[in-house]
Amino acid sequence: MGNKNISMAVIRRLPKYYRYLGDLLDRDIQRISSKELSDIIGFTASQIRQDLNNFGGFGQQGYGYNVDALHKEIGKILGLDTKYNAVLIGAGNLGQAIANYSGFRKAGFEIKALFDANPRMIGLKIRDFEILDSEDIEEFIKENDVDIAIMCIPKKGSQELADRLVNAGIKGIWNFVPVDLDVPESVIVENVNLTESLFTLSYLMKAED
Amino acid sequence: MGNKNISMAVIRRLPKYYRYLGDLLDRDIQRISSKELSDIIGFTASQIRQDLNNFGGFGQQGYGYNVDALHKEIGKILGLDTKYNAVLIGAGNLGQAIANYSGFRKAGFEIKALFDANPRMIGLKIRDFEILDSEDIEEFIKENDVDIAIMCIPKKGSQELADRLVNAGIKGIWNFVPVDLDVPESVIVENVNLTESLFTLSYLMKAED
């Protein structure tokens, strides 16, 4: 595959298109113009046409977009029809919340196991998962064809863990640790930095005063 | 206050500066050049000088930056020295994880109460908080000078809740619901959209194949 020339800005908008198109389908709306889509998403109609043209352009002059076809197509572009095996490391509060997160199925991700380094956590059951010992993670990744690791551990030791994951052959990391992980270019890292988001909120609140 | 002319791109980089400067302080490093800062943060030295110039420019020719002073100053710009009262709505898995999140204190946010609409949750204790009935949220906001609401509820009913919060005088929303809330311009909304992040990871994994 690889639409490697698509800018990250466009890519980051795709999930939003996908979400709004899904909402339209829920309301049984089957056809929409770029102008109408613009009204609900808040991007300009020209931006929408330009974004979607990156992927071949699904609109027809005078008809607009077929909502279902566009939704399916963007889903494919996002790789939601591709299945990935995932493990989650760090079964604390946040890790448990993430493990229970219903969005994984939609994205084609299947969590295969939870890991923790704390002896008091190892062996506990969270929903369908027994928490396994972090020591065994490399072996598990290799034996179960795990593609993605979700990191929910504290900052300390996170780079060392990332190194171990990379050595075990992991291809992507969904990283909740507030650290910029140093990994080979071929390994995808997507960060969710709650502190940065909270600090941005704090800044905007103060600026509004 | 209000550095309203600063672009969101610059603002979104500030928490990162703050984090790296904090790491330097932890390692007792008191002085750093924009070149050295560039090496560890990964922005260019010229970008760093330009970013920090937006706020008055803290560097001195031939000396570089005083790490502690710059850290403190960025903290002030981010409003981390300003105290805000917060409530969290939706005490499910994610809500509980967020409620336990240690970053709030650093950002000057104090969670005053948790709310849930589920009768089976109301009255339960999560750490220091008894879960209160969502019905009572407007009254609580007004009586306790609450500035910020953290929304961790399902999609359905989220706009109605946002309307109630706005009417009760809330000034900011940290929104974990995958919905673009419609609020007056004076109300700050900062979104954390886990699904969008996950879909981006999925896209990048597929593009790498």
C-alpha cells in the first residue's frame, strides 16, 4: 500500500470524515454534497473536495457523495479492515480503561494480553484477560504475531521497554507515556499525551481571562 | 491576560518545552543553548528562538537560556500557577482513570467531585470522591465556583450535557467524548479523541506495509 505522499494534516482529518459519515449513515442519509458535508464538519467545501481527491475523489458532479461508499472507502484507507494483534503494557487505572475501550474492534485491533511489572497485579483478571508478567513480553509478541503495543506505564523505564518491544518485532506503538520514544523509523509511534492536552486547556483558559 | 495572537501551533509546542525543561532540571542542568535544546527536543534552533520570542524571548546572546527561569516562565504562560476547580462527569473506566491522573495538580486543576447518571454508580467512592448524581451538577457548579468540566460520558446525550454545563457557567471543557461539542465561543473546549488517534495509528500501520 502506502499513500506516503499524503500530508499528516490530511490524514488527521480522515477519522473525522469517517466519524461524521458514520453519523449520517445512522440517520439513514445516503447522499451528500461537499457543501452539506462542509456545513456539518466545519471544513470548507473546497477543503473537503481537495482532501478526498487525494484518495481518488469519490464525488460525482451534480450528485455529490454516496455516503455509504465514501464511509467504506475511508475506512479502507484508514486500514480499519486490516486486523492487528495488540498487547497492552501497564494495567493500572489508565491501562484498564484503555483495555475496556470499545473502539478497538472498529479499528480492527484485537488485544491479546495485558502485561504488568507489579507482582501484585500479575495473575489478576481484567475482563477476559489475565495480567501477565512483563518479563515474558518478548516471547509473547513473537509467538502470537503481535503487531502493536499499547504503552500505559510510568515514564521511568519507558524507553527501555520500547527498545525491548522493537527488538521483539513490534511494528507500532500507541504511546500514553509522556515521553518521545526513540525507535527506528520503520516503527510507527502514535502518542496520546494527556498532560499536553491539559496544559493546552490551561493556557486557553488563562488567555480567555 | 491573553496572548491571543499566538498561533495554536506554537501553543501546542509549549507543553513540550515545559516537559523537556523539567527533565533538564531533574538532571540539574541549569543552562542550555537553543542549539542544545534543539538536539533534545527535535525542533530546529531557529524554531525554538522564534517560538520563545513570542513570549518576550528569555535567551541571552552567548549565554543561552536559564533552564529554571525558562521553565517557570513557560509554566506561567501555560497558566499552571492559576488554580481551577473541576468536576468530572462519567465515572466509568475512563472517567475513573482520569480522576486518578496525577497530572492535574501540576496543571493547577483540582477535581471537586465526580458525577454519574447511573443509579448503581451514585454513592460509590472512588478514592476521595463519592460519586454524585448528574442531576445535581448545575447546582454544584454554581455553588463551588467550578471552572472546568471533564466529560467522560458516552456520545449519546453529550451535547445536552454540554448545554447544561454552559448554562451553569462552566468556562472550559476537557472533552473525551468523540463529538464536536457546540458551545459559545467564550467556552474553551479541548478534545482528546482516542478513536481518531487509534485510526491514525491504523492508517500509518497500513501505509507502512
